[in-house]
Amino acid sequence: MWQIRLHGRGGQGVVTAAELIAIAAFHNGYESQAFPFFGVERSGAPIQAFARISQQPIQLREHIYQPNIIIVQDESLLSATDVLFGADNNTKLIINTKKTPTEMANRIKADKAQSFKIKAKNIYAVDATTIALDIFGRNLVNPIILAAFSRCTKIIDQEAIIKAIKEKFADKGPEVIKKNMAAITRAYAL
């Protein structure tokens, strides 16, 4: 089972990203679930969402404390909260950043609070914000993060992502779907 924890800020679509991962995984024949962690957060406050993907029925209904994969939609969260709690040397980190995986690994190693040493090979850095601003005109990184998740893990494929986007955003209209497809295509081309 893959356990995925997503971190972002209120208004960035973290919950939607978890739902899209679960929908895409379902389209690839997996069992999946997605759920948010809500408190009294407001727009811009740190939030979490979770997704699980498995080839077997999923019986767990709890938060993810030891993730296989951590997705960070906002790099500033590394300084604001412990997004890496429960991670180990094998955890994959997908992060929205302009920095390289090596730069991110060095930044994490410099943080004395971390009891493990994440390797650059386990970090997938993608400048999702630049792509999102170019295509959407705002920091909506979900399709780019979803494409990065697919490329990094090979759990879900691009066709499943496209199906998930079309399904989730059917009521938003063809223009929203078209922009999401453009963002996915661009992220895959990186």
C-alpha cells in the first residue's frame, strides 16, 4: 500500500489534489481513498490531506503517520511546520520548488530536527508555481503536482490523470479542463 500525505496552504487545492490522486489510481485499477484533515484553518494556513492506494481493499481510516510519499505544494512549509514527520530514508518527497533535488536535500539535512537523511534521489522537485501562474494566472498547482506524482512514482499513468481531471472538473466547463490538460502536458514535458 502506498500512503501519501499532502501538505499545502488553504486555498491551494490540497484536498482536491488528494482526491485527484485517488480518482486517477482508481482508473488504473487500484483501490484508493482520499480524505482531508480540517481544523479552523483559513486561506493561507498550513493544511494536510491524505491518500492511500492499494491493490487490496483498504481497511485503514486514520491519518497517515508514516508516509511512503510526501507532497509539499508550498516550499515555505518546510520552515513553518514539520511536513517530514514520520518520513524515513525511503520516503519520496515531491515538492513545488525552483531548487534542485540536491539543494533541497542539503536544506533538509541542515535542519537539526530531522532524524533521517533524505537523499536527493528520493526528491522530485518541480517548479509547479511557475507553470500554474503561466497557465491559470494563479497558484493552482494540482495538475502539475499530479503529473509530478505520476512521473516520480509510476503508480498512475497520464491517461488516468486525464480521466480524473475530466471527471472531477466536469461541472467547471471545458475551459477549466483545457487549462488543466495544458498544465499536465507541460509538467510531463519537464
